[in-house]
Amino acid sequence: MNELVHSGGEADTPAPRKATTRTNDPARTMAGILEVATQEFAAKGLSGARIDAIAEATHTSKRMIYYYYGSKEGLYVAVLEESYRRMRAIEAELHLDDLEPVAALRRLVEFTFDRHADNEDFIRLVMNENIEQGSYLAQSKSIQQLNVPAIDAIRRIYERGVVQGVFREGLDPVDIHASISALTFFNVSNRHTFGLIFKDKARSAQSAARRASITDMVVRFVCKQERE
């Protein structure tokens, strides 16, 4: 007999279950773990990060994290992949092919500057992985493919510019990408030491003047120089 019975013999229905904060949505759970793990690894690096702290902050368990990612190192690789994936996904929404080559290049540099300035966690993760000599990123099965669109976008912009006679010939799209990354990355990675050494309080990673300066440097590098 399944019914619950009061002392008076009347049938009763079970009380409703209390609401719980746990979720049966694996995708949502994994997204939450990645978000918190990104902050943990960015702040403390691989060696300093603690799975216990990530589990507590996400209201999950170490066992669940290991179930999804296999190990601390597996979670770290997943964080790196997700960080690059987000960067490339937003780049794809810029519709650079709809712009003239110079305008498209300028837009890409400005986007990269803004994206780096607003995502110090990404900068820290890349810095930490370079300390690890890229050994964990090398284990990723998707990182190469994730970054193909970035180079393809620059290649299309550059080739259109060469055909139209506005870009000089003989440049490598990967080198252009490296130059953009170097200028915008340094602006965040070295903001504290650079600002301290040169007492440059007026400038910040979000400085409009610095943004315009970097953009102009890249565009002038790629464009043909008119003879006076």
C-alpha cells in the first residue's frame, strides 16, 4: 500500500520536494566549472590552483569534476581550449569580409586590443602556459583547428588588399597576426611593470590613444607607402 495515512485513517499525498540548487544539466554544470576554473588557473597557475576551491565555488564535488575532465590537468587543458574558442568565436562575428581591406584590418586590430584589455584572465592563462613551455596546450586535440579561422581571416583581408593595390606584397599572414598579438598582448601583460617603471599613470590598457597608436602601426606596416 503506497498511500500515506494519518492517524485518523485518511489518505494523504506526499509533501512536495524542496527545491535544490543542484542541476541535472551536464552542459550547464560543465560551463560553470569552466568559468570558475578559468579564474582559478588564471590567478594561480596550474600548480597553485586547487580543485577543492573550484568544487566549492561551483557547488559540485571533486569527483564530479574528475568525472567530466579526468584530472586537474585535463580541466586545465579544457580551460585553455575554451578561452581560445571564445576569442575565435567572437572574431568570426566581425564580418570582416564585408569591409574594405584597410577598414577590415583596422577593425581586427581594434577588436583584438579591446578583447585583450577586457580579458586579463585570458592573458594570464597564456602567460602561465608559456611558463609551462606550451606542454599542456600541445596535448589539446582541437587547439590547432580553433586558431585556423584567425589566420584565414587575416589571409583573406591581406590578399584582397594586395589585389586592390593597397597592401604591400610579400607579407606572411601569420607574421601579421603575431604583430597584432604582440602589441595588444603586451599592453595588458606588462601594464603593471611598465606603468611602475615609467610612472605612466595617464595611460591604461583601455587608453583610446594607445589603441589608436597600435592600430596605426599595424596598418602602416601592411599598407604600401606612398612615395613623396
